[in-house]
Amino acid sequence: MSSVGELACTYACLILHDDDIPINAERISTLIKASNLKVESYWPSLFAKLCEKRNVNELIMNVGTPTSNNDVAAPPPTTNNDASTAPSVNDKKKEEIKEESDDEAMFSLFD
């Protein structure tokens, strides 16, 4: 869950970037004050430092994509060399759904 400070600074940075205005803590703070929000004093400087060190266009274009530094865990290796004999994830989900529906069918208020 994001805090108000994070969201306010994110939007302020996007506004400044969109208008080709250099991003710094003072300008971020000015936009936040203009929006009648109050944030912790460290948020604008953190976002300003981030925007100084990173390309904002790159950040925008790569939202939601995994980075190359292995932030996303790799799937576990399979021990079976023949993948066709292993049950697929969809098969497992179907079995779980069927088992749940069988259990629900057996439910009775008078048991």
C-alpha cells in the first residue's frame, strides 16, 4: 500500500517531467503544497534524488516489468526430463475445483 507522500511525489514528478521542468525537491514540494496535501518532509528529497539518478522516461516505460537484476524469482527447475508426463498447472487447478465442489455437494445442515 502506498502512502500519500509517495503518491503525491510520484504525481509531482510526472507533472514536472511532462512539462520538461527539471525535477528537484523544491519544485516537488511546491506542487504538493499547491494541491493542499501534507507529506513528510523527506519524501520530496527522496524522489528528487531518484529522478536525478534514473531516467524518468525509462522508469515510466518499464512500470510493472521485471528488472534484469533478478528481482523476480525464477521458476523451480523440473526434476522430470519428460515434461509431457508432468501434470500441468491447469490440470491441478481443475482437480482442486472439482474436489471443492464435491465437498460442498456433501455438505448437509443435518450432519
